Amino acid sequence: MSGALPSRLLYAYYGDDFTGSTDVLEALALHGMPAVLFTSVPTAADLAAFPHCRAIGIAGESRSRSPRWMDAHLPPIFTRMRALGAAVNHYKVCSTFDSSPQTGSIGHAMELGRKAFRTPFVPIVVGAPHLGRAVVFGNLFAEANGAMVRIDRHPTMLHHPVTPMHEADLRLHLARQTRLNIGLVDLRAFDRGLATEQLQAELASRADAVLFDGINDSMLDRTADVLCELAVRKPIFAVGSSGLTYGLLRQWRRAGLVPRHVRLAAAQPADRILVLSGSCSPVTAAQIRHARRDGFAAWPLGQPDTWPLRRQQALKALAEGRSVVLYSSLGPLPAKTQASDALPIALGHLLREIVIRSGVRRIILAGGDTSTHAVPQLSLRALTFTAALTPGAPLCRGHAPGSPLDGLELVLKGGQIGPENFFSAVRNGA
């Protein structure tokens, strides 16, 4: 990358949910970039507490919100991000890209970001090889049971209870959410070494946003090269998965802006952990069953009127030195199940009470919506990276000066993330 960057701050991002936000925090740490993730828009005092950081994140909730909510909340967030002066500004979405015109509209967020950052076009980078996600000729594929399948045939994402994916072509998917004209830099352009030329051709054809194919790291690296050249001249606003973050970090490493070699501490064992799961993923269900076999005490949450009993059971087990799992379901819910943030907010209050009363210092939250709405109930101001566990779900440290929860260790795990023994591995520090 030639030229000088406009700010000491290389990168700012808004995560549309909390689990995805810690996924990016992990990527930054693995590449030696000092970073902090705030749980809301940071004040000057918040930023002053982390003066060494070259990357700033804001964990958000737009993935579960309506366009009207976005209209009210995203513009001031984007304005604050723009004022930070980062070279690259990233609206981070899940690599499954699940969204709809009514809920988590990525297209509408693109419109708001393009206006706030006054950018001529929005790059869209979704491929994330490290998570088993690929975009080929504009179509999204995701790994399932060891095979790559189109996202509209994925056994979980096809039946997602809130935002099922019925269209693999991301341009068609976005066409239901925005009137922006979306171009494509496809596999052929990368193979021929003509990614920049294809981008310019799409912009000449009046593209408002451009989707980049991505099936491997080399394609993401070339995309990052193209975007960083643009960022030298003017800060950019991009939409994408953590695949974009990894591509940018490798480019910055080649440019000498982040360390070439990073030594990270390993996760240490915990005496016991508490797991709260609101996920309906079969992957999480298998993790819960494995944890039960490995000695965890595990109970279904049931209806709220049963929660006092579950609280007492959890406190008793934790006092005995056992790890505990409380879960809302074991596997998929009916397709017509109505989404509501009231349940995860209430779960957050339950979680806070158990953590404070038990003194447990390491927790796992499973499920994107659960994490997004429950974590704020813990009153943590920020999160920083502690250790890598499994890709996309790092161990983090909570910052809450003056609170008994300051220093709490937590893992925010998406439903599809992690091996079957993940809960045990988090407890054991493996």
C-alpha cells in the first residue's frame, strides 16, 4: 500500500450483533493489532482509557432490528465512527448474510452508511474461508456437515426462525432490501489479475455497491489490496464478514503496519463455568449434550415461571464446584416462532444475578440474539481479547470499573460455532 494513512487509527467497525463483534476482536488480536470493543458508542473518556488501540469496535444489535430502528440509531453511530478518522470503516455482518427487508436489513444499513460516510460506493466482502464461507459468482456457500452447500440449501440457515435464507445470489438477496445498484467483481477477474479493472468498470456502470467474490485467502488479500489503495486517498465504508478483516490485516502485515509475529497467551483452566444458551442450532445442541456427559449440570430454562427454580439449581451446583448449562432449546424451533428481545434481556438479568451471587468468573453465551441483548444487562463497558479458543469465539475480558463484574471472562458463541466439546474446552482452557 502506497501513501500515508489518514489517522493512527487503522480500523473502526460496528458489529451488527455481539458474537460477530468478538469474532473481529479475535482477528485483530491474532494479528497483533491493539483493539477494544465497546458495548455502546464510546465517549471521549472511554477512548482515553484505551489510548494504545489502533482498532475500535462497537458491538451493536442491528441484525435483529427493523429499518425504522436503523434510521433512528445507525446514523449517529456512523457519524461517531467517521469522526474517529479510521482508514477503513466496517459494518460487520455475519458470514451467513442472513437478513430480510424487515429484520437486520443489510441493504438498508448500506444506504445509511454510504450517506453518512459520503462515499461513492460500498464494497461488500462476505467470503470467510476460516469459517467455511465462500462467494462464487455472487452466490454464497457455507459449510454444513463437512460439505460446502449453497446458503439457500444450508440445513440450518434455510430454516432460521427469524431470517431464513431462500436466495443464494447475494445481489438478488440485497435487491429485496435496497434500491442501490450492486455490481460484482467475480472469480474470473481475480483469476486474470483484473480485479481493479473490473471494479472500475462496475463503477463506470454506475454501481452504488460492489460485491467481491471470495473463496480463499488469496482472493481476500487481493480485495484488501484494492480497498487499501482507496483508503489511502479517502476513508472507506465497507460491508462484510470477518473475512474482510482477515484480508485487511494480512495486507497491513505485508505493509509493516502490524507485527509479523505475534505471541498470544493460552487460555488458563477455570474451576467452573456457567453457560447460558438461547441458540436453537443443532451444533449448540450437540455441545450441550456433550457437556452433560462431561459432568456439567444442565437444565432447560422452560418458561419464566420456572426460572427461580433454575436459578437455585444453578447456584447450588456452582457452589459445589460444578459447571452449569442453562438452555432454552435443544435444536431447531418451529419456523413460525416469533422473535422478541424481551426473552434474552430477561436472561441477561438472570445471568447477572447468578454470576454475582455465585462468584463464577468465566461464562459462555451461546446464540447471537442471546448475546446481543443479554450482555448489556451485565453493564460491561468494553471487551478486550484474552485468548483464542475456536475460530470466531474467543475468550474475552469484560471491563466495568467499580463493578463486581470487572474482569469477568466471557465467550460469545454463535449457534454454528465450535466443536462438540467446546464447552468443556472453555472450562479446561484447551
